[in-house]
Amino acid sequence: MSEILTDNNNKVHVENMNFYYGNVQALFDINMDIAEKKVTAFIGPSGCGKSTFLRTLNRMNDIIDGTRIEGKVLIDGSDIYNPMTDVVALRKKVGMIFQKSNPFPKSIFDNIAYGPRLHGVKDKNQLMEIVESCLIKSALWDEVKDRLDKSAMGLSGGQQQRLCIARALAINPEVVLMDEPASALDPKSTLKIEDLVNELKKDYTIIIVTNNMQQAGRVSDYTAFFYEGKLIEFGATGQIFTKPNQKQTEDYITGRFG
Amino acid sequence: MNSKRTGEKVIYWLMRGITYLVVVFIAYILIDILIHGLPAISWEFITGDPEKSGAEGGIFPAILGTLFLVIGTIVVALPLGMFSAIYLTEYARQSKFTQTIRMAIVTLAGVPSIVFGLFGLGLFVVALDFGASILAGSLTLACMILPTIIVASEEALKAVPKYMREGSLALGATKWETIYKNVLPYALPGMLTGAILGIGRAAGETAPILLTAAAFFLPELPSSVYDQVMALPYHLYILATQHPEAQKILPMQYGTALVLLFLVIGLNFVAIILRIKVRKKYKW
């Protein structure tokens, strides 16, 4: 069962989507609309397909051998799996934050400038502007402004993750995918990331996968519950958490399984 | 209980002893060469031309010849090996075909060096008409060390975590941009390790150059890659086994061996310095 939200401008539209790793089907007939400039959370037990689904939205699964997708995924109305789609342009538009923070073993500056440089920004002053504004947006500027030339590997785990967020913002995405961005962080760093998500949704459409129920409740406007590759329930976060329509959702949220 | 502990001890000392034995062999070889070789080393020995079929004079043409051969080998083998490894690890899908390629590479590593020599003679010297030359010798040695470089490069590429690639791709980099900017720099130290091993082998081998590059006695320096050269290992082989007065010119043999040893160590040293520098730059 799935629902389609219609009371918003939709950024992402997914229709009858099936996804396979080789012969193993990982996602079953997903239908979903994701609202623009809102936070949508994907929850569900490990292996339920929520990360796989997230990775279909910037075609990150393309790099895994033997994957196959059926159905439609539209972003701003255009089919991202159309053979004519420019994957580079898609990934520029749909940024991604990974579960394990993955700063490159370069300086803080070079990390954030990595994307802009790829897309042709060469002017040092312009790069500096981008780096500064993205670090301010990711609430990291004050902590690192004096050591932009130092290796990003010297930052703490929470700082590294915010650096990765700054790096993703540096290419001006419209959608930001976050795959359990705080799962490896301490509670304080986690709260910082959550504050950041709240701040960022003014400008970006954010989709966040999380194993942390409270986190989904705190940061998201909409929540989707996945189970065994199926979208079980999707709705406003308040409704999902207070009066879910499905028994499975209720069981999961109240901690009876998963 | 007690006999169990004795057994443990025996095994421990056995393994420890065998390990030390290996060190003893290496130490013996080194010390022997040093003791007998050092007296033969002189400015004239290193910079001079050989005289009387190598019984007197120096070994400069052989030093230079080996240096040219090693440089030529690395220039050919390193890019070939690196690109093959990049193709195999980053681009090729895992299939029967790539498995076959990998098996061929491993097999190549086990081919005796004299077979490479004959192969080089047939292909480079005769069929391609390069003659016995630096070019033919370098290409032959390159074929020989290619497996070493490919395998080391593959390992180095595999050691770069997957998230480096994903992180870069997610920022809209193409595959090649990702490899070039965010994989190769981190894999370079490991690739250089492969090159180091290759250099050592290329400098020390006799059989492959015997038929493709080395001259028995050529007291003049090469002027192009199509020239034959003297080479240290071959020179040593000649002095030790083919020379009519082999017993009398022992110091010349030891001196040559010592120079060859130091040349290989020196080349390795350069590569190791290079590797440390690169590794320092990209630490994760």
C-alpha cells in the first residue's frame, strides 16, 4: 500500500518502481511523491531497502554491477533513467551525504572546492567565496576558518560530516540525500546535524534515511516506512508517529520489532 | 601438560631459528661481497672503460648500460602496468574473460626469464628488427616485470576505500575524473612499491638481456636506443664463467657485484623516498 501526497509542490515522483540486485528484487512497486523544500525521512529495519531507494534518486546504484530498475523516477518532471539523461548533471542537482563521513585526504579547502573545480570554477576568489558560504551554511565556518589549508582528516567525526555536507552544498544541489548521516556520531554532534537539516530545508529538498526513530520525528515533515522492500506507509510525520494506518508501522514505531 | 609446553617451545625455537637462518644467508652474502669488493672499488674502476676483456680497467659502460636498461624498462612497464591495473580494477566487469586475463598475468610472472629472453629475441630483435639494443632489452625486461607492476597496482587501487569513489561520483565527477583525482593519488605509493620490486629485478636479470641487449665487451658508450650496451649482471656472468682468467680476476668480479648491489639499492632508495613523499601528502 502506498499513498501519494498532493498538497505540495512535488520535487520527486516515483511510479511503479522495482529494483533488482541481479536476480534478487530489493524494491517492490514503489509509488511516492516527495515534496519540495521539505524534509522526508525514510525509516524501517536494516535491509528494508530504504538506502537502496535513496541511492536510486541520484543513480548511485549504477556503479554496482548487475543492478536493474523498472518503472519511473521523475525529478522536476523529467525521467532520470531516460537514456538521454546526463548522470553528471543529475548528481550535480541531487547531492548526497553518506553514512560514513568521507572527507577526501586533502585540505578542508580542497575538499569543498572539489565539486566546483570539477564543474569548471577556477578563479581562486570565487572558490574562496563558495568555500566560505558553504562552511557557514553547514555551521562549520567558525571552527575551521583558521585552518582551511589543513587536512580534513584532522577534524572530529561530527565536523567531518558537516564538512561533507558543505562539500555537497558547494555544487548547488536542489535535492540533498542523506544516508544515515548521524549514525556514527555522538549525541551532541547528532543534534548539530539535525539543527542543520532544519536550517537547510529552507533552500533544499532533503531526504534522510535514518534508523533513529526520534530523529525522524524531530527533523522530518514526512515519513515513509519501508519493510522488506515495500513502502508500507507514507504520510505526514505527525500522523505516522501518532496514529499510523498500518499495523506494521505501528509495531515498528512502538519498538515491537525491527 | 608439560610435554605440551615443551612442544610449543620446540616449535617456537624452530621457527625463530629458521627466520634467523635467512638473515644469516643474506648477511653472509652482503659481507662477503663487501669484504672482497671494496678493495676493487676505485674512481678508475667506476668511471673507466674495461680493458683486456674486462680483466683490467673499469666498468663504467656496464653501469651506464644497466642504468639505461632499467630506465627504459620502467618507462615502458610502469604506464602499461598502471593502465592495465586501472582497467582491470575500475572498469572491467568481473567475468570469465577478466579471470582469464588475471590468470595470464599470474602465469606470466612465473615464466622463466630465459624464456622472456628468447621471446624478446624473436619479437623485438629479429621480427621488429630492433637488433640487440637498449630498446629490445628494455622491452623484453618490461614484459618480464609487467606482472609484478600490474599485481602491485591492482592491490594499491583496491586498497583505496570505495567511499572515495562514491564521494567523488556523488559530486558529479565522471568515472575518469574520479579515478584521476580521487583514486590514483592515493594508490600511487602502492604502485611505486610495485615499480621498486620491478626495478630490482630488471637491474639484476641476466638471461633476458643476454639475447636482446647485452654486449660481451664494448668499451664505448651507446649513442642511441638502437645500440648494444654492456650491463652489470651480464658483465659479471662473463667475468665469472666465460673469462679465460676467471680465477685471477676475482676482485673485478666482486667489485662488479658490489656496484650492481649498490645500484639496485640506490634505485630502490629513490623510489622509496618518492613513495614516502606521496604518502605524506595524502594521508588518511
